[in-house]
Amino acid sequence: MKKLTICTGIMLAILFMFAVACKKTDPTPTDPPITNENHNPAKPKVIYPMDEAEVSGNQVILSWSSTDPDGDLMTHDVYLGTLGYLTHRVAFRISDQSVTVGDLQKGTMYHWKVVSYDVHGAFTESDVWSFTVK
């Protein structure tokens, strides 16, 4: 009978240690909250040409800066037009933050904007900027 009592005691001790080792602990107040929430990219900011600038030649490199607060990869659409109508998408889901546009007409004011997307489909539109070809 002693052997059975000893074995039972050892088994209970092992089960207790296993239960303590496997116990889930609650996060402490200093642990950062875990979230799967996605945020929209930051609003794109113009780099070149600055809003209402004059440019020379029949082509220009449009460039901007945009970031994603979650660090997600991003792509961009770029729209260009005259008279305030952004009728031409000159770039579709590019990862670069610049694009060259050509066939610009001297004396014409062009308007452009950027739409930045993250990999989850969240997006943010820039302001509409303009430049004139001199």
C-alpha cells in the first residue's frame, strides 16, 4: 500500500507542476495593447513641383512623400488634368513616390493629386496641387 501512496503523491505533484507551468498569465498594465486595427496612410505631401509653381519643358517629374502609420507597404495612383479636372490617371498602383509626365503644353496650368493605398486597401487622397508650364 505504501508504494501506491508514493506513486499517487508523485503523480499529483507532477500534475500540479504541469498545471502551474501551463497557467495562462494575464498581461500586466505595462504590456502594449494588441490590436489588429489598420490605419489609413498619411495624407501625401507635395515635394515637386511645389503648388502653383512654374516649370520649364514639356515634361516634369511629379514627386511626393507619403507614409503609413502601420508601416504597411504602399502604392500610389496619380491623376493629372487641366482646368481642375483630374481626368487622366497617369500612374496606377506604383510603389515609387515619383512619376514622369510628358507631352505638357506651354502656357497650360495642370492640376494633380495622389491617392496612396496600403496593402489592406485603406487609402488617403492628397490635396490638389497645380503647376504651370512656362
